[in-house]
Amino acid sequence: MTGGSGAWGGPVRRRGPSPPPPPRRLQRSRPPPHKASPYAAALAQSTHESLALEPAQPDHGGHGAAERRGAGGALGAAPAPGVPSGGGVPGARDRHPIPQRAAGAGRGGDHPARRGYSTSSANQAQIYVQFDWGEDIGPLRVEAHEKLDRIRDQFPTDVDVIQVNSQRSSDIPVLECRISAGRDLSNDYELLNRHVADPLRRVPGVAKVELYGVDPPQVRVDFQLAGLERHRLDAGTVLNRIEAASRSLSAGQLHPGAETWPLRVVNQFASLDEIRNLPLGQPGLKLGDVAAVAMAEPDLDYGRHLDEARAIGLNVIKESGANSVAVARRAQKVLAEIGRDPDVGGIRVITFTNQGDEIENSISGLLHAGMIGGALATVILFVFLRSWVTTLVVGLAIPFSLLAAAALLRFTGRTLNILSMMGLMLAVGMLVDNAVVVLESIFRHRQKGLGPLRAALVGSREVLPAVVCSTATSIIVFLPLVLGGRTEISTWIGEVGRTIIFTLLCSLFLSLTAIPLALGRILPARPVPQTRLVAAIAGFHQRALRWTLAHRPATVGIALLVVVSAGLAFTKVDKSAFTASRVEAVTMNYEFADNLNHREVERLVAKVERWMGARKDSLHLKSTYSYFTNNFAFTRGYLIPTYQNDEGSSKVKKLLRERLPAFAGVKLKFDDRDNGGASRVSVRVFGPPGSKLEEVAGEVARRMSLVPDVSDVNVGGQKGSQELELVVDRDRAARAGLNTGAVANAVALFFRGRPLARYRGPEGEVQVVARLSAQDRSSRERLRGLALASTDGGSVPLGAVTDFRVVRTPQSIERQQRHSVRTVNASCDPKKA
């Protein structure tokens, strides 16, 4: 869940090792996923809370979770609106039931939701509920747990542990890295975990180190279909026997005399040979006779390329409350030492995102700009005051006000972050206003003959109402942003406004206390000679006043003309959240004509990468990165520094559109959701699920594609994959002594697999996964001949009770407010939008 002030929800994941289809890097989570900016970092200061129903197993496919996150380290640990998602098992397509039941469980209570939506795909379901900003979601988190527990029995049996989790900015990686070598590292989990991840976990302030693209070894029990048929065994019966032989449980208590002893039955395998030698009921028949048992690396159906070579993802996440900059520095030092380790020779770790560097660069840039602004303001004061003494006194209002404002931030529980630094910088020019007004009043009374202290008292008292009124009007401009309704934008701007208010209040206090005291002591009574520049400005001002008073109708006409022309100019100004944003990369999504597995997808991705790699200089690219899985892939080209802007990214996309050749079986589309070079337009179509909704969404896409300057039109989730559906004939199944549930469970057991009790080996617990061998899962003919155990003790081939058909299904189904929705996305030129 994600949203306003709080939300609960997220992925409900089935058991299994496969990763989710990944979104893009730092993709904005409604509205933003892909590059961290100071504005993205500012989200950490919101009162928003995000919670997720996360998978119990780690997200080893973590591209989606890792690259969806925004940058929040500059603001410390605070809630942020990104939502991590979990992976799942291919082929499990109970799309609607889980979101509907969970959403129904979330209704009611004293906390009305502002918005709710869900997405469901082949291997997971995500439920999001959005509440108003400022909503306390602590009680909602408990309520979510309770209501989900009530309906847990309605979920499919293979849904894993459901967690309601809060994502905070401390969950955002301080380092995002890629590990590459001259070889495929996907089978080197132990090496990477021991020599790369473990040293980073020992760094003070590091909470978690994520490795994705590589999974720990597991014990695989691969059933041989021929062996099961030969011995007339049912896989479900065999699996139940394995589970019973490896289950430890509490057996109550023993009460010998005055003592009480807890009893526990320990029943677990001590070695792989014990698993292989497990008796299966028939004389002399063992598990090893019908299944291959081995410790092996899991079969990954996804991968990553970095500059045309296989790569592994690495994220370093800091502890809540730890300093992002300090943790990033220590982690970078450890990475440098790892690079010199001879045991990892040939492996290079490339840092893609360093939150520490981004925070330091942003704050140092703002600090530098503030210092220059303060110095220029002091110079301007001297030009007009013509006295170093008075200039120094008034100029000191700038640093003292800033320091006092920083103290107020500390006392009110705020932090000195990018946005508060921006507020301090913007306030620099306003800090001397009050001091100049007080100075002029005191100086005028000194010239009238009053003593220094008397002139300071009378002069400051005389302008007190004007100074307070002027400061109040400036404060009132920002006050609604601080105290008004909480939205994403108001949270960002409110942080700036709060800092400006603090600074102006400190400036007002100094102008009415310390500055009159100092000026009363040192301000001379003699007049200050005017410079030629000041005299010229004063003369021009006097002539302009005389002319306007003598030509009042013309003055009114000129004023109206200025207002009208300004209004016309305003209508032509591009109105967007941010302009001139930094764009690190251009992203291309692959749309495949056929239902391709990850190996064929990788082959096509490699072709595109080779073409781009051979033309890096002419395309203004410094690196390429790709992610691929079954029937899904994207390639991202990282731009050279001089092209990391809206204009540069637009030029590179234009070059790619013009030069990129056509590749058989794939269509490439640009993704502009994370790029500032194009505006994103989205149209949502609501309606009951079915062909009519798809037809209307397709017609909307067709009409949008006809609009000039609109490109990359697509219907979200529509382009899915081909799916083989097995339709069970109830009559034939009943005649064979089977029911539809038994048929479905048998097929799922063989092909999707089933996780068993963990095996405790010499190096700790290892996941045990049982399923049909890869050879027996390789053709439809073998699937049709799959023997199903009937109630009369015989067997029936699967093809005798089911009909096979091939259909195309969407990648995901999205629902909002309990209604199905299709989203049509398109890109357009912001200058013509």
C-alpha cells in the first residue's frame, strides 16, 4: 500500500523462487520509478506511510524492488511512498480472488480509505489502500493483520506468509551496485555472499545487503515420470511421506515428580543420502529410485547484462537513524578492499547510485550558492550604504539569522536536508530587508540630533509596525503550505516554506533587538555622500513619479497592457511539476511477437546490446544495462554527462528511433515515465473485466496514436504472453474417478513444484523444492501422458480428462475502487503538449 498519509497492502506471494517482472530503475511510484533527485529525496519528510504484504522469502529478483525506490537518504529515516513488490511462481494465475478478498477484508472501520487499487499477475497479488495525509496508520497496521488472518483460509494453500510492512526512507539503498565478471556469476552465490556481501554486512550502520540475480543453493527433488509410472506411485503421496519424515513438532510436556519437561519430537534428515534412501512403502523401493536428489543452484529464469556481460545486483541498505553519508563512505571503502581480494579476482563492482555522494553534492551546491548569494547581498548593501561599518552590522543579520533558524529546526525535530537548505538559501535575500529599514530610521533620527541610544530606541519603535507587517505578509504566503492540506507537492514545498518562516522570524527578532543596539553605538550622525549610481537611480525615480502623476490615464492604460501581456505569456508557459530535470538514461522496452523463454529473450537482448555497444560514441552513451526474463525485457542506455538533461535525452531517443534496425520477432518502445524529456499522458478506462474493456482500451490507444507528436502508445498489462490452458471435463473426470480439484493439484504439483521442510545441512538451513524433472516438463506430449491416480487404484492420462487450448492473457490485471481498469499510456513532446 501506498498513498497519502498512510496505507496498508502489497504483494501476496506464492511460494517459489522466481522473481517478479521488474519495473524500471527509480521509477516514480505513483507519480514517480528511475532517478533520485532532491525532490524525490524530499518525499522522506512526508507524513505518508507505506505498508506492504511482502513475501516471506527474499526478493532475489530484486530489480523491481530495488530500482523502484526513490532517494530519501538526504532526509533521514521517514516514510516514503515507494512500495517494494515480491516475486512468485510462474503459472499461478488466480488473478482476482486474492485482491478481492483482501480488499473486502480491508473495508470498514473508523479509517475510511481515500483510494484503493490492486494488481494481480501470474505469481503475486498486490493490494494498495491510500489514506489522507496525516492519518495515523499504526492502528491500521494491526487492523490489517487481524482482518487478513480472518480470511487466510480463503487464500490458495500455496500462498506464503503474508506480512504488513512499513517502508521508510531508511529502506532505500545508500549504494546500488552491479557485479560483473568475464563469466556468468549466477551460480556463484557462496563466493559472492562470503567475499562481497558478508564484509558489507559488518560495516557499522548497514542494516541489510541484498544480492539479486543469484540465489542460494537448494536441495532439489526432481521426480522422474517414468519411475513414478513404473512403480504406480502418486507424487502427492510421495511428497506427504517426505514431509512426514522431516517434520519436527512439540509433543506436550512430561511431569516427572515435581518437575516439568517439554517434549519435542525431532524428525529431520541428516544428509542427502538419508533423503535418497527414504522408503516409499513398497519393498526395497526408495525415493532415489523415482527422483534425483541433489544440492544445486536454482534455475533462474531471469538475468541482467551490464555492458553486454552478465551482471549481479547488489544493494546496501542502512539502519534507521544511521547517517547515509557516513555509511556510504564506509561501504565504499570496503568495496575498494574487496576489489583487492585475490579470491574474487576478475570480479568488478560498479556503483550505479551512491546516496552519500548525491546528498553531499546537493547540500554543498546549495551551501555554495547560499554563500555566494550572501556575499553579493553584502556587496549591494555597501554600494548603497557607502559605509563598511553599517554594511558589516546589517550583513551579519544573514549568518546569525541562518544559524538561529537552524537551531529552531533542531528544537522542532526537523533536519538540515536538501529542502531545508534550499529554504535557507531562498531566504538569504530577504534577511536584510528589515535591517535596512531599521537602519534608515535610526540614521534619520541621528541626523536630527538625537543621541545614539535614543535614536536607536525611537527609530526602531517608529518602524516596528511596518517591519512586523512586512514580515507577516511574507510569512502568510508560506503558511498555508505548512498548515494546509497535505499532498505530495505541499509536503515538498512546505518543508521549504517552514524553513523560510523560521529564518524570517529570526531576522525580525534580530532587526528589532541586536541590530538597533549595534547601530546606536556605531552609526555616525554625519550624512553619507551619494554615489553617481544612487543619484541617477533617485533622479530617474523622481522623473517617473512626476510623469505618472501628470499622465494618469496613460499610466492606467500602460498598467493594463502589462497585465494583459503577462497573462497571455502565462498561458504559453509550460505547466509541469518540474522542468529541466536530470535524465540519466533512456529506456527501451521489448514487445515480443512470440511467447519466448528467458534464453531466447536474452539472445535478442544481446543483439540490441551489441548494436548499441558498437555505436556508443555516436549515440552519446557511456554504458548499457538490460534486464530480461520470460517474455519481458528492457535495455537502458546511460547517457554521457553532457547529455543528461531533457534536450540531450530527446536527441538520443531520436537517434535510436532513426538508426535502430528492425529485429525479427521484437518491437522496441521507449519508456518515458522516468525521463524529463517527454510528458507522460495516461488515460484510465474502467469497466467490467472482459473483451469489451479490452476493446474500448484498444480503441482509446488507436485514437491517441493518431494525435500528432504523440508516440509510444501502449495499453498497460495488455500485451501478455501465450498461455496453455487445461480445461477439465467434469463428466470424463467423474467417470475416471477423479474430481477437478485433484486434477488441478496434480498438475500444479508436477510443474510448479512444492517447497518442503527445510533441510539442515552442514552450512545451515537449505530450501527443499520438489517437482517434475526438467526433461519431463519439456513437451505437451509428456503433459498429455501425465498419469493421474484414480480412486480405483489405477491411473488415467491427463489428456483423457482435459482439453488443451492456447490463449493470450494480459501480464497483469489492475483494479481501482474494486473495478477493473485498463491504463493507456503515451508520450508527447512537452513543448507541444
